[in-house]
Amino acid sequence: MNNLFVAGYGDIAEAGFPDVLCPVIFLKGCNFKCPYCLNAKLVKKENNKKIPIDFIIDKYKEEDKILISGGEPLFNPKIYELITKLKNNFKIRISTNGSFPEILEDLINKKMISFVAMDIKTGFDNLRKWNILSDQENIFNNILKSIRILNICNIDHEYRTTLFPEVVDEKDIISISNKINEGSNWFLQPFRLKKNLLGGNFIGKIKPYEIEEIKKLINIARQRVKNTRIRDV
């Protein structure tokens, strides 16, 4: 376990309930290709930073929880080793795209994690949209499995959806709302045009939703999932 490294870290990250802040660490690699991804270098494994996990443990020794993000942390072959090392010092929170339901369920059952933040990228009616997000065939089936796991487990969790116009519209919001529990915490995140997004020049042609359009999507979501809120990114 002395050879465990992370690709980056941050001092605070909102993960879970509003105003609950904790440190975040980032792992390289992802099985998705979301064009609006903010961590393109991690997805493409261009980030060559190797920060020893012992450094992280020492730096945040006054904290009681830590969020593991990416990339996609459950895609990392050393995720079990990493969590085992960290859980002696922190309550572990995971930010995931939900595409590894078996690992997610195993971590929950073994009580290795205390919180899950799961991104639901788009709805389940127009399945061609998933091709924009991943090269894996029928990846949405794994997402649905993860939703079912979180719907019946007793672990704290939240869902997140980035309002990227190419893959999320009113029908998608309705579709997602019909899959998650009515009492879920669901955060809708505006898509922002920023530099160095994974989609490159393609992104520059996309017009983000206006605030009134976002409010409309939130109201649609709240028709079933009352605790839907907006979270900026």
C-alpha cells in the first residue's frame, strides 16, 4: 500500500448535504467521454502527478471525511486498496458516474463508504444520447442498476445532473425523475463554457441554458422529486 498515489487534491468540496464541505482527491482514468468534463487531463490520463496517499492523510489529518472523485474512481484498479488505506482516518465519500454497480454495491455492503454522489448524465428514453457520453455499449443498463442499488440501500447519497443541452432536455429530466426515489436529493448543475473542456471545439458551439430555462427544468423535476435544487459548478 506504500505505492498508492492520487492525481490531485483540493481543500474543500461540497459533497452531500448543502454546506457540508470536505477535502477531495482526484484519480486518473474514466470510462466516459462527457464533452463538458472539467477534468479532461484526468480522463485522458495526461495528468502525470503522483501524490502519495500518505501526504494526503497527513495534510488532512484534522478532517473526518474525504471525497474520492476523478475521472471515475470506481474505474481505478486500486480503489479498494486506496479506500482501505484512507478509511482508518476518514469517512469515505465517492463521486461516481454509476457505471460500476457491482463495485458500488460491494463497497456499500462492506461499509467501506459512507456517502455516494452519483451523476446521472441523461435520461433513458432516447438511448442514443448515451453514445455521446460513452463508447461502452448499453452503458445505461449499469446506470439503472446503480440507481436501483441506491434507491433501496440505507447509505446517504445524492444524484447530480449537468444541464448540457445536447443530452439533457425536459424529457430527460422527467425520465430521470421517474427512476430515482421521490425523497432523493437531486442537484441540477448548469453547464458552463470553460477552457480545456474534454469536448474541445465542439463545446464552443453549444449554447448553455438560460436561467429561465434552468428554472423550468427544476420545476419539472420537482413535480416528482421535491428536493431538487440547483448547484453551480
